[in-house]
Amino acid sequence: MTSPRVSLPVLITAWSVPALVLGQFALLSGIPLAALLISSFRNSQPPALRWWSAGLAAVYFGVLALWLANPESAPSLSKSMNPAVTGFFVASGVVVAIAHHVRKTPKVR
């Protein structure tokens, strides 16, 4: 039995996370990230996609926790991230989006 293709809204959600971070809306990227995480665990996705989505959520929550823990940080999450962290976050989001594009379907015998 083959699993259905990834729906277009899931792909758009996966690509919107790195786009929002790159566009300096890092805090708002949590909304599509939550939708991506819920759809990865709710649908019958391969376990690898669940791990990729959970890894991206861990990166987001790690960056968010560092921002919230520092009382003297910048007024926004995007401004508090240095370019290396922003690059890592965007690269992680792109890898997850590509993983959703090229996911493997089980072979039918």
C-alpha cells in the first residue's frame, strides 16, 4: 500500500519556515512550524519526516529559549540571532522542506 503524496499546504508550510526566518520574522515562523509538526505526526507520514520536523522544532525552541533567557537581549527574536544562527536555522528549514519533497514511498509487492 503506498502512502499518499505530501499535500501542497504541507509543502508550503515547510518552505514558509525558512522564508519567514530569512525575512526577519523568526518569531512568527513558529506558527507554520507548529502546523508542520502537527501534520507530520497526525498524517501517516514516514517516521523520518517526523524526526526531521521534530528536529526543526528543537532548533526553533532552542533559539527561542536562548532569547527568552537573556534579559538584555534585542526586542525581537530576529534581531537577537547572529548571522550564523540565522544561517543554521534557515539551512535546517530548507533541509526539512527538501525532505518533504523527496520522501520515499514504501514499495508495493
